[in-house]
Amino acid sequence: MSEPAVLALVFLVVAALYASVGQAGASGYLAAMGAFGFAPEVMKPTALALNVLVAAIATLFFRRAGLLTWRSFYPFAVLGFPFSLLGGALSLPAERYYPAVGIVLLLSAALMLRPARRGAERDRDPPFLPALAAGAGIGFVSGVTGTGGGVFLAPIILGFAWVPPRRAAAVTAAYNLLNSAAALLGATATIGRLPDALPLWLIAAGIGGTLGAWAGSRLLPEAVLRPVLALVLLGSGLRLLIA
């Protein structure tokens, strides 16, 4: 099987797993491309392009399921977009940002495995000012690394019990869409030649994202979402550290 075909299958699985918990899969795409020796200037825009598609699909499914509200999302988005745009315009060498992202993902996985704080199941909205600050900080970091931001936002939302797990998945899906689009826009000046197989990978990621988002928004119980996300973060973190 050719390298593009193998990556298409990998991206399909990654998209399905990530979309089931409101993520879009950028860290998984980066890890896979890193294993195949792709250049950083190609990896970042490719991962962001896949992220935009999968995040859009996940956002649509969670919105249709009634899990995404404007009030639960917009505090993170107000500063998330401009800071992600700024971060996307910056470029760090792979040997510096891969270990940093890997460590953050491992810490996030540990946070996901901790019991949710009391009140996490209550249907409420995140506090405005803390959400505003989180959106700005995560937006910049995600823009620089090309990770979309959801893998950083979800542990914060659930760690502070701001919204229930299923609504947290909906918020992170929408945040991923916004920040990935902003980061991709900011990275246009430094984008290298995109792979010829990108259309194939978009189709594969779209199929995986659709399956995962449907399962996550309709079938998976909330008790499953935290450990699933923890496993996703753990695997991505380890892969980036050893890439």
C-alpha cells in the first residue's frame, strides 16, 4: 500500500476517534506525518486544513444535538480568534515545539483521568472572564503549534467543572473550528507546498470525522468521554515526544 493510502487510513481513524470527543485530530495528524518524515512547513498547514474540516463536521453534529449554545462558546472565541491568528503567523522549529506540545498533552491526559470536580454534571455556562483568558492563551499556543486548541481547552473546561462533558465536547469542537481557521489564515505566508494527496486525506478525514461526531453526539455516554479523551491525549503526547 502506498504512503498516501496508508496515511489516508490513519487520518480516517484519527478523525473518528477525536471527533467523538469534540476534537479535530491535529495532534494525531502531526504525529502521523512526523513519523513519515514530512517537513514542518508542510505538516502544520496540512494538519490545520484537516482540522478545519473535521471540526466543522463535529460542530454541526453537536449543534444539531442541542449541545452547543452561544453563551457556552463565545467567551472562549472573543480573544481566541485574534490570538490564534497571531500564533499561526509565527513558526517554531520542530525540535522545539514537538516536545513542548507532547508534554502539555501528557499533562492534559493526567487531568482528564482525575475525577471530575463536584458539580461537573450541572448544566451551566462557563464564567466569562476566566473563559476569555483561557481562549486567548490557548488560541496563541494552538496557533503556534497548529494543534487547533481543543486538546488544551477540554482539560480546562472539565478540570474546573465549567460545563458537563458532552457540552464540553461541543464547545471544543466549535473552538477547534474557529482557531484552526484563524491559524491557517495566519500561516498563509509560511505555507510550503501542500501534498498532492491532500484531497484524498480530506475525504478520509471527513468520513472519519462524520462517524466519530455522530457517535459522540448521539451514542457515547458522558462517563466514556473523559477516559476516551485521556487516551487520545496520552497517545498523541507520547507520539510527539518520540517523533
